[in-house]
Amino acid sequence: MTRKFAGDTLLVATHNKGKLEEMAHLLQPFGVKVVGASDMNLPEPEETEDTFVGNARIKAHAAAMATGLPSLSDDSGITIDALNGAPGVYTADWAETENGRDFLMAMTRANTELENLNAPHPRTAQFRCTLVLAWPDGHDEVFEGVAPGHLVWPIRGKDGFGYDPMFVPQGHETTYAEMDRWEKNKISHRAAAVSKFVAGCFG
Ligand code: IMP
């Protein structure tokens, strides 16, 4: 039996503005006030696991312990079939530079590796999102969402964040970055995980 969320404020344990905005938008219909990790001055714990769920657990439990609030974390990324699932849990790491994250560099690396392998088209990939809701007593619940699609080059679109400009979700012709937030949030990996979270914890 999934433990229910009781309360009016949900701490979303992320410093990523793009994720936080999408989450607030997705949870709008449920009347929950969403606050982010930056609003609470929470430190960013190190993500030392090699699975999405492992890293999501680290972030959710650290936030729940620090604040005493039920805390929802999101660990997500893209898995590219021709690269044997890379970058996967290292999706954000591919963007890391001395001066912050550079997603054009990360997308260029993905495309270059595919070109070097002469990978056939369509270059299939999946966006994955694992949500963990952790309570201060150590209990947690896990919800996963996947969005299959393929990668394009050159990149297209100005909306969204991260790898959005190179990803075309299955059944569509536009990239995530060419969709408005409303359209992306109907079909995304994050939307799929959030709908399981809502059914489990608010149902
Ligand atoms: P982490 O979950 O903070 O370790 O990082 C996940 C990384 O995956 C983000 O920094 C983004 O680059 C990427 N990512 C996750 N979800 C999305 C999305 O909806 N669009 C584009 N990139 C995403």
C-alpha cells in the first residue's frame, strides 16, 4: 500500500530550475504548494550511486532529514541505444565545465559519438525520470516514467532545458524544445512519473 501525502506543501528536492518549473506546473491541479531546494537553502548532496533510483533516494532522504518535510526528488537523464545507454545517470555530468553546465557541449558530444560509430537512423533514445518521495521517518515511495523517441542533429527549438533541443518524442515531429511547456508536460517522462506519483500518493 502506497503511503499517502498529507499536507499542503511539498518540498521538491532539486536545484534545477527547469525541473522545478515543470513539476510545479504538473502539480498545479492538485492544489499543492511546491517549494524548491534553493528556496530552503539546502545543500546539493553528492550523487554517488550508479542508478537513477539510487541517486533519487540520496536527494530525497537528505532533504527530508534536513527539513522534516516529505520531500520529492527527481533523478533523470537520457539513455541512447547506440551508446549502450550512455549518458544515462551521467547525463548532467556530460555538461559539466569549470564555469557551470554547458548543454550544447553535452549534446555535441552525444552527436559526435553517434557519428563516430556511424550509428543508423533513427537514433533511438529514451528520457527517463525517477521520482522518490521520502518522509523524515525514512520511508519512501518510488515512481518511474519513460519517454521513448529519437535524436536529431542539428538541434532545434528554444524552449525547455538540458537535452530538449535534440530529442523528438515518439509519435511527434517536433523536439521537446520546439514544444511549449503545456505540450511537453502532457507527454514527457516527468509527466509519466508524476501521474504515477499522483495516483499513488494523492489517490
Ligand atoms: P540530475 O537528475 O540532476 O542528475 O540530472 C539530469 C540531467 O538530465 C539534467 O541536468 C538534464 O540535462 C537532463 N534532463 C532530465 N530531464 C530532462 C528534460 O526533461 N529535458 C532535457 N534534459 C533533461
